Amino acid sequence: MTTDAVPAPAVLRLSRRALVAGMPLALGACAMPNMGGMFDDFGDSGFSYSKIYGPKPDEEHPLPALKMGNVEPTVLRRRVANTTGEKPGTIVVETSKRRLYLVESGGSAIRYGIGVGREGFEWSGRSKIARKSKWPRWTPTPEMIKRDPKTNGPYAGGMPGGLDNPLGARAMYLYQGGRDSSYRIHGTNYPKSIGLAMSSGCVRMFNHDVIDLYDRAEVGADVIVRA
């Protein structure tokens, strides 16, 4: 998940077993069956889905439209009432519900579907976004290479950013007390994982959604993770 695997602060109660779990690489990027062309807008979400999940040809790595046939509608981006109790600009991750909230002013929040780690994943506490990266480079940790040398070994020197990169289109790096927690909020090359608990313990989002969050969230923003 990270190039610099620093032991996480105890207060976050991060599971090392979740961190070292392997990540899928050749997963077909964002191509999934859709519902007969570009999908329609979805109810009263507050967003035009045909716009926000459409193609992004101006990206460094042009991003195709998210195709919706196998996507559960409840994991799509939605503007909702802020029930987190947190101040605007705060990110709240609810791992058990597979949801991430960006608190807005005026009593609303943007809710995104996320993917999280599977069994053994425990992550709760406060951290901050210390830095952000577009189309980040991914380097497997030594533990990941040891666990799956055939898949991860070739990338010991790092995998350049791109549609097949496990970190997806953006990454936000979470620190606590000035130290890298080794956990990230990032995109994914496997959109079917959104809404599920699979593999590694970082927070994964649709590439379209992580781009949106990246543009809205400030470096230094508080991130609160609730199990």
C-alpha cells in the first residue's frame, strides 16, 4: 500500500495483518457492463451521475466512464444531511458501513461509497491528510512481496501511476502526530470492491470519487475513522 511502511501509532489500532494482505493488480481497470449506454441520473442524490461518473479525457491517464451494471446504487456519491457531528472540512470514515463523509457547511455532507479491509481490519481514531498525490506511484511493502513474490516482486522498485495501478487516480496520505500511519485514502483499479471488505486495509474509492474528494479536501484536514 505504501512506499514507506512506518509502524502505525497505537491509538489508531491498525491491524498489520490487514496491511500486508496482497492487492490485485491485473483487474481490468474500470470496465464493467452497464445498463445499455450511459446511465441515467439517480433519484435525488444532488448530483448528475451521467456527468460526475462520465469519462475524464483530460486526466494524465484518460479515465473512462464508470459503467454501472454491477454497481450497487447505494454506493454512489450522494449529498446527505450531516449527521456526523463534525465541523465542515472534516472527513469521517465509517468502516462498518463502508461509507466516507466529507462534511460541508450548511448542514450537509457528501457521502461516498468505499471499500475497506477484510477480517482483522481495525482502524479507529483521528489523523490528518498530510499530503496528496495525483496518479501516485505504488510500491509494495517487503511484507507484501514476501507474501506474494510472483505478483508483487516485479514491482519492488515501484509501479508508475496509471489505470492498472492499485492506488488509482489519487491518494491522500494519513499522518498522526507528524508520523506516517502507512494508511491512505485512494482510488482503485477494481471498482467492484467498493462497498465490500476485501484485501488490504486502506480506504478505497471509485476513481471518479477519489478525484472529487481530492479536489475538495484540504491538506491538514481532519480524518476521523470510526469502526
